[in-house]
Amino acid sequence: MTDPESPALPWEALAHTEGDIPWPALEASADALAADPMLLDRLTDRYDEFMTDPNARSSYECLYIPAILAMAAPRMDDPARRRAADWLVEALLDAEADFDECQIAVIEAACGAVGPAALAAVLDSLPAPLRPEEVALGQWGLLGLAARSDCAALRPRVVETCLGALRMAEHSRIDAFDAEQPAWTLAVLKHTEARPLIARLYSRTEDIEFQAALDVLDGRDKDLPKESWEKPLKEVVQETWEDLRQWYAKRDSEGDQPEDGNLFPEDEDDEFDEDPDAEDEGSIETRERHAHEVAARFVESPAAAALPETLRIDAAFIANGVLMYAVDYEGALPEELNERVLREVLLEIFPRKVSANPETFERIAPVTQALLKWLGGEGLLPNAEALAEKVGHWGGQIVQNSQDPRRWGMAKGVVMQAKAEGVDPTDQAAFQRFVREMNRRTIAMHEALEENMEEEDDILQLPGETIVRSQPKIGRNAPCPCGSGKKYKKCCGR
């Protein structure tokens, strides 16, 4: 496909479907963009067009265009470079919203190549005043760019942003879960002054992510995996191009078209294995499947049948929750449960995520005790009896934590607020009306608060008053639902 309005860009080469990556065409495009920054709009429009329906295509422009921007950036003037950086950050947020790992990797690598302008764009994209729960993982991750000497001037802003999130967590103004990535970013920056604060958060939560940050700060973990933005741009483009090529081949041979618009669905991580029948024993899907199977075996066992009727009604839910949360949040299989993992799952994760009445939480400790004893009896867990005894002492704390609004996650806060106002969360229409009204009230509250706020730390935190979407997110590059035929971000999404 050619673009008559942009003869300086070799569109035919960029839209190829056969052969290897046309690096000369990418370099020529970067040269053209550096000489004429007005080409930026044409390139980004081309990317938007591609991403409106990426699964219908067979070319690689979604990878090439971010790469071209990054290759041209060092030769652009400051305003043009900043425009390119702003677009890359916006594209990254869209990719994260769509869980598109392919685009995330390429765009992060492009941001790394752009350097300080990308870091400034990320900092300016953060909500003001800072609300860590609204910051995407990619935004936190790219703040690590401040570790580079050429980003040193922006380092104080990054440090203060991350410290602000940790202070909010320490004072229970946000969920400690939302402070994990800021703690990790400070560790990557080797900001040792943050160690006491991170240590206090770890002491209170025993969150493994805070421990990992402490390990980095203390020099116990020196072999850190490279982030995408740390890798050479060409290396990342080559890796994702190979993955995309294999995806196209599989799609064309099997007619496999993901429904969610993501080129790499997160539930198909093993899609590109050389042996499609081989299963990675360490993959999260395999570990989750094992945890689910063990929970099902317990539910069908005589140990579960012997539970009182009041406990049996929630036994399957609790057993599956304990084992799945242990895998998903702590990386621990049923055979690897220990006191630290159980504390995190029972005292932090269940209270944060599960919206249930106190009676359900009262059943968690005794059902978990029965599960642990069964694991021991099956020879799966050596110290099961000792762990079961410890869990027996946590019953009251589990219930107490579950009713503490400061420990609720975003989703639970909304559900619990709805219940408090007499709205049945299972009634979809009523719940959506409630969410829309709550959003309206919350936006009005924050606008009024921000008008009178002199310092960023003066943030009013009301239990359950969190802005959420009442409808699924519309991709900014998707067709606008109003029927105008324009992209959402250029129509109702403005």
C-alpha cells in the first residue's frame, strides 16, 4: 500500500508481508522524519489505522512505526522529539489496556531509545495529584529510565513520585499492592534513602515484592532481568517480528482470530513453542491448572465431606482461592505453601479482593486448616500440621481485615459501597446505575478538592469512593461506538 501524500516514506517496503525486516526502509523513513517532523502525524495515523483492526492484517507496521520514531528522535529538535515521546507513551497506555504484550515490548524499547524526552512524557502523563492506583505498570516501569545518566536531570521528580506512593501506602491511604512497582523502581535507581520506608512496608505486609526491592537495594540480587526499554531497539523489534510472523502463519493455517483484538492473547503464552504439544512445567497456566486440580481433589475427599455443613458450603471456593492466590500472587504451588505465603493470601489478598459477608470470612481459617491437613495426609506438604495450627490462630484477624475499608482493593471497594447503599451488585443494570452516579459524585468531589489543594499530599481518601468504568474500556484506536466512522480517540474519546 502506498501513500501519495507522503512520497518521502517507502510505504510499500514498510507494508511488506514477505522476507526479512526491511531495515534500509526503516532507516530511510527515520531520515525522512528527522528532516521533516510533519511526517510524524502521517506515521502515527498509519499506526492508528493498523491498530483499529490488527488481526485483519499481515504486515508489520505496528512494530516498524514506533521503531522509526525512536530511530529519528535523536536528530529531531526538542519540540518534535517531545511530540514523538508523547505519542509513544499514549500508544503504550493503549497497548496495556489491550494487554498487547507485543506492542508493549516494542513501544517500551522505543521509549528507551528516545531517552529523556520519553521520561518527561511519562512523568507528565501521571495523574495530578498522584493517585498510584491509576498509574499503569508501563508508566511505573519507564520511570526506571531515570537510572541513565542522560536522564539524571529528571531523577528527582521520579524519586519524589515513587516516594509519594510509598508514603501513601504507609499511611494506608492506598492499598500496599499499589506501592509495589514504585518500590521496585526506587530499588532499580539504587535510591538507598528509600530503604527504611520500604522495610517498614515489608514489615507490615510481608509482601514479597517489597522484599525483592530490599534485596536489590542491599546488593543481594544483582542479576536483574533487563526491561524492554533497556534492550537495543533492533533486538526487541527482531524478537517481536519473529513472534508476529509465527502468529500470522498459525492464524492463516488454522483461521485463528482472537476476539479481543490482541495479537498475543495472554492465555496463549505457549502458542509459539516449537513443539506445540510440549508443555512448560513452569508456566503460570500449568501451575494454575495444578493448583485447581489439587483443590478439586480436596473438595471430593473424605476430609472435605467430614466438614460441618456450614463450612462445606464455601469449601470449594475457599480451597480454590487459597491455592490459586498462592500461585498467582506468591508463585507457590500447593506443595510449597509456608507461613509467609499463607499470611499474605489469608490476611491480605482474601480481604483485599473478596467481597463477601463476615460469615464467609469466618469459614476461611477452618476450611484452610482442613485443606492443609489433607495436603499433609496426601504427602504433599511436610509441615502441614504446624501450618494448620498457625492458621487456626488467624481466624479473627482474617475477619477483621476483611471488614477494614483501608485494606480493600478497588473492585471490592465499589461492591461494598454498593451494598452499603442498598444496591445489589448482582443486578447488572442497578449496579451500573450506581457506578455512574458514584463516578459523578467522586469527580465532583475531586474537582472541588483540587481547587483548594495547595499541596499534592492533601488527598482526601474515602472508603470505596473510587472512579471505575461502568462499561468495558473502548480502545482509543477502535471505531467510535457513536457510528461516526471515526476512531474513538478522534471523536467521542477526545
